[in-house]
Amino acid sequence: MKVNKLFFVPFILFCNSIQSQVIDKQFLLTNDLMDINNTTALVPIAYNTEYTSNAFIPDMVTPCNINRDVYFVAKNAGLRFNAGSGSQYQDYSVSIYFKFNPFQPASNGYARILDVKDNTVDSGIYRRGNNLNFYPNGDVGTDLLINSGTEYVLLTLTRNGTTGLVKVYINGLPASTYNDAGGAYQLTSSGNFIFIKDDVPVPHEQSPTNLAYIRVTNTLLSDQNVLDMYNGICGSILGTQEAGHSNNELQIYPNPVKDILKFKLGNNLKSESIDMYDVSGKILTSISNAKNINEINISDYPKGNYILKVKASNGKTYIQKIIKK
């Protein structure tokens, strides 16, 4: 059979353009289900009408220790993400900053976190006991989610579409890998990522969950990308910046710090003001019109976590979590 080359070549270019389109959606989940660019919405789903119990509720987001509204997903409910067909996600990275509220595993110990098979099979990412479980193939790592019932944990998964290798990150650091050679976690053609909800209504297998941040992209985030995202997560959930961009224009050192914290703004920016907060949101140090200031003395601060906020001469505000040792 002869092929019309004039049709065939544009068709290839069209397909390539679809698969090369970069998708990167971030959701702050503080007052609506839209992404930060107001282009895509997460959709509440459930077996029946359990999603009607979902709500924005106030919570102390630890370890950032920031008071703000988060999105509460009720038992047997969940959220669906879709920003394009599965063919656009040969590679993908998914991040979720979450806390089970309360942690209610099924009698067999499972609590669903993520499904990429459109709720058609039981394959999925779960907490099982304190571990992260790639059902039905077992746990990866040990005690990776031990704190997810008491504080927020940033779980990031990156899947290489060519090798099938899934890298697991906990709070910005590589924690384990999973070889998905069988394609159990390859996205279906629907393009649906489903958070929390399981495919069958097993009692407590969808633990009520607080969500403070979700990110889905069809790119493979690097180790440094994931670490930057975690380092910027406190600023992100305050709604002042995109996670993953905290270190592009604000560099701090050393961190952890003992006495003098130094920082540098890129692109020839100058600081207009500097504020340091404790974890309750109280301002401890405030310096206005600080155009020539690039350090702050925190030697008198007790050991712990703090938040540095720098307003730059470009009008943007940059936030970074600081550890005082």
C-alpha cells in the first residue's frame, strides 16, 4: 500500500509535538482546587457522595509549622488530575505533600496514596504499616512513611518511561527505587492520576488525608530539582512562590547555620526588606530598606526551624526554611 507522504510527515510532527509538550501543574490547595496558573482543576471523586465531606480546613502544616487552610479528603473519596492523554506522560514526576488525618489503615495495613490505572485495577502506591508499598509487588525502603500520620511528608515519585525505573524521594532526598519493568505504573491512555481514592471500597483503605500541595509534570525531575522543591515547600504553601524555584534567585549559606546567615540574590537583585519568622509565624527580626544587607545574625535564636523572607528589588518575595543548629 502506498503512503501519502504529505500526510504522513505532518502526522509524525503532530504526534511528536504532543509528546514534547511540557506539562507542569502545581496545586497549593488552600482555597480552591485550581493550579497556580488557574488552568487546570483537580476533581473530587468518590464511590458515592463521600466527596461531599471533603473540605478546606485549617491546620498547622508541620514541619513548616505554618497555619493555613489545607484540603481534607474524606474516607473513600479522592481527587482526580487530568491535563492531557496518557501518551503525553512517557516520563512523569508526581509530588504530594500530605498527612493522613487520622491515619486509618485497613485491617491488612493499607492506605492508598496514588493510582495511575484509572481505578480499574488494585495496583497503586500505598502506605502499608510504616512503609511505602507498590502493590502488589511489595514495600520499598523501610519506615519511609512512619511520620505521615503526625506531620506532612513530601513524597515524590519519578518514572522513566524508557527504563521503567521509579525513583522514590521522601522530603527531598532519594529514599528508594522500584523497577517497573512490567508497566504496572505506566499511565493509562486516560491520563488520570488519582490521589487517595482506591478502586474498591475496602473499609478504611482510603484514610482521610490532608493535602497541602500537589505537583504533576511529564518531565523527570532531577535529584536537585526535588531537593529544591522540598527546600522551597514552606514558601510554596504560603502561596508566595512556586516550589522548586526557591534557590534560583535566593541562595543562602550555611544552612543549617549557627550564628551568621548569609544570602545572595541573583540577577543583580537587591534586598528591599528582610524578615525572619519563627515556626508560629511570629516576626523575630525585621530589616527594612536593606539594599546593602546580605546577612543576618541569628546567634541568639534557640535551635530549631525558622523562615527567612526576603523582598527583592524586582518586587518578588523569596522564602526559605532555615535550620538553626
